Amino acid sequence: MARLTASFWVQAYLTRLRLADIPAFVTSHGDDTAGAVLVKLNTLDRQAEALHRSYDLMSGARSWITLAKGDENDVDAAIAKQRGFDPDLWVIEVEDRHGRHLLDEPGLD
């Protein structure tokens, strides 16, 4: 089974956000082919959440889980730490006061 490249997935995700009138920006451009993706949800009240894809070895399911949540500075520090481990990491910042990130929608979940 062929897998989508990271770059293709990121562009599709940004398009879906744009169509929902949710601002989003690539703040760290990772490896175009196989870079992991981390999404920072900024609710514009100094709070944020960082989400990343996780793989369950037992079931084979992939899901988005929280890496860090709380004060935006703390979330930024957690993201910086991850970037230190993985220089190929993509970081997308989504800005939405209602906390929408669309990662639970079909095709992105």
C-alpha cells in the first residue's frame, strides 16, 4: 500500500483548514517525504495543545494524541524539545479560539 508523503499530507491539511476559515501556518518545514507532523493548536488565550500521530502496535490503529497541553510557552518548549530529537519534524500552528483542528475528521484522523 502506498503512503502519502508528508508534504502532500501537510498541503491537503492546510487546504482543509483554509476551506473551514481556520488560519494555519507551517512553522517548521520537515522532510518532504517521510517527516513526522506535529500540530500546535493555539486558542489565542495563551493556551495551546500540541498533537502528534501515534501508532498502536497491538491494534495497528493510528490516532492523534496530545503531546503537551496548557500554557503556550510550555507547549512551545515541548515542541522545541521534539525538534531537537527530530530535525525532519513538520510543525503546523493552527489558530482557532474554538479549539478546532479538524484532525478528528475523516481522512485526517
